[in-house]
Amino acid sequence: MDREFLHYHLRGVKKRLVLFDFDGTITTKDTFLEFIRFYFGPKKFAAGFALQSPWIGLMMVKAIPNWKAKERVLSWFFSGEPIEKFDQKSREFCQQIVPRLVRPGALSAIEEHRRTGAAVVVISASAENWVRPWCEQAGLECLATQLEIADGKLTGKIKGVNCYGPEKEKRIRACYNLEDYDEIVAYGDSRGDLEMLALASQQHYKPFRE
């Protein structure tokens, strides 16, 4: 028997790690905004963003980092909100809204990677509260931004570092020994995914824009 053939079959299928950004890559819209709209309704959503528009504008022109603008918005909407209620609404959002936002091409790619036995991980700057339930239902691992909680209520602040840009790479390396994988595949759609994409031997940028 051919030695190379025998080695391949003894070794098995290549061990593959697949990394997916969530907002804009798997979904068609930013779920941070959609979650707030779902949670409070369109009127309070519009009012809150009108008040926070100066901070959002500063973020857009890169005068302040995106985490700082995110915290301002989080604080205005959610400071003092009971975490039990927040998590329940997060689960409802995953059941009722997220399926409408998922790109068919992204879902097909995820299913194909899972079928071949790859470890598939979603890495998101959105809060894990409303990303993780969808990931668990889809059979995926989840690394995402965590929110600070005190006395059972949200403080409106991010716990640790926003899972964006260099932090995505840091989280991935902390959770996975990249040397263990024969192949790393990554999917992203924005500046916040560049460090993650750089880890991969196969890089897919904005791949599912039907």
C-alpha cells in the first residue's frame, strides 16, 4: 500500500479551525442596533440614538474609539437593567429576529464546515448575551464582548475589552492553540476583523454579499 495514502488515512482528516465574524458577515445588519430596537421599540430606539448621535459621529470619523461610543450607548439604554430580563430578551431576539438576518450563504458555509468536522467559532464585538444563544443552537463556539454586571444589573459598561480588532486575535489565541490546526479559515467584513483574518491560511472578506 502507498505510504502516503496510508499516512493520510491513519492521520485522518485535516484538523481545521474556522473563524466567523458575526455582524455583517453572518448577518445582514448590525445586531447591536437591531437588538436595541427589539428591546425598546422603535420610538425609544430613535430617541436614544438622536441623543447619542454626537458620540456616534465622533466614532465614525475615528475621533474616539468604537468601544467608547458603544459604552455611551449601552449606558444610556441599559444601565440598571436587570440581567435576568436582559438575558431573556436576548434569547427571544435570537429566536425571533436573528434567523431573519442570517445570510443564506453564511449558513451554508457554516453547515459545510461543521459537516467536515471543523471547529467553527463565532468571534463578535456584539455582546455574548445575544450572540451565544444563536451559536449554541447552531452548534458553534462563541467568543464575544462581555458586559459588566453589578448586583444583578447591567452597569452600562463593557467587562474587560471590546472584542474588536486586536482583541479578536487575543481571544482566539487564548482559547485555541493555533499550532494544533492544519488549516485556519476566517470570514470577516470590516476593519475589526483584519487581525483575525491575518491568522488564517484561507481569508474570506465580505464573502456572502448576495
